[in-house]
Amino acid sequence: MIGGVCTCINYKQVFEGDSAKMAKSALTLLLLVACAASAMAYPSFWPGRAPNCQALPTAGIACHKAPQDDKKSTISLFAAGAVTAASKPLAAICAGKTYSVQVKFPEARLAYLTAGSVGAASARIATNNALNTKCTNTMVFAKATGFSASTSFNSVVTAPAAAGPWTVWVASASGGCAHFQITRATFTVAKC
């Protein structure tokens, strides 16, 4: 792995003879492990590893360090539609209604967004979620879903159809081996 990118090696240039088979196998395994660790730097890795649809990393994974509370990033809800500089974050959230959700970071990041439940009522994020079809309450903002690292991401979320406190989380990282950063926002959902 060079600069986070897996490279191909011509084995004939590295090894010669029959005794090289074991060394080739070991090198292949080493390269596969290195490439897998490199892939873990992207939030697209998490959906396959998450134990449930509301889980976020609780420990370091590969070279990512243990999660930290992120006090510099924000999660805001807006009226459904395009979010502009004039848009005002909402304080009142209605059960079962659709909103624009925006996450903002102090530097460019990739991210994994999770919308929690209120009791048995779950939220839904209405964006291409091909990496995590079992969890409609999550969204991966990563290269695999057509996103580049950014200082903000927007999506559409439907609030749970029940009243009560509702938490939305985002896990992100500012680089391949940085700490996971966990941001959360809790909204009060009312029957409107």
C-alpha cells in the first residue's frame, strides 16, 4: 500500500523459483490485509460491520482512533426543500413529516448519518442508500455513494411517526487515521 492506495506487484520481479510459493502467499495476504485496512478509512465500511441500524463506532477500527465527541460540527433540520444561506433551522419537528437535514464540519470529511427512533417508530432517510439496504435510517456520504469529502452534506429525512425526543447522529473523520468524530443533535418531535 502506497499513500493509501493498493498497488500491484509483479511477482516474477520479486520472487524466482519454487521456494517462493510460500513467500508469495504471505505477501498476497499482507497486501490484502493492507488494502482492507485502507478501505476501512471510508464510512462505506461501517454499514456491514454495524450490529444494528442505530449503531455508531464505539472503538477504534483499523488505523482510525477511538471516537471522540465532536463539538465543532452541527446537525440541523430545515423545512423540506433546498437549504440556502437564508434557510433557518427548525425548532419544532412534527411526527411523520419530511425535512431537509444538513450536517456541517469544520473541515472536509466523509460521513455516516444515522437517524434514531422514537419508541418503536423509526425515521427514514430518503437518499440513495445502496450500501446499506437493511437500514433505511442511515446514509453513507462516501466515494462509493458518489460523494467526495466535504464540509457539509444534505439529505432528506422523515421524522418518526411518534412524539418524543429524537436523536440524529453523524460519525465522521477528517482523514484516513484520524479519530472518529461523533456529533449528535436531539430534537423534540410533536404530534402536529
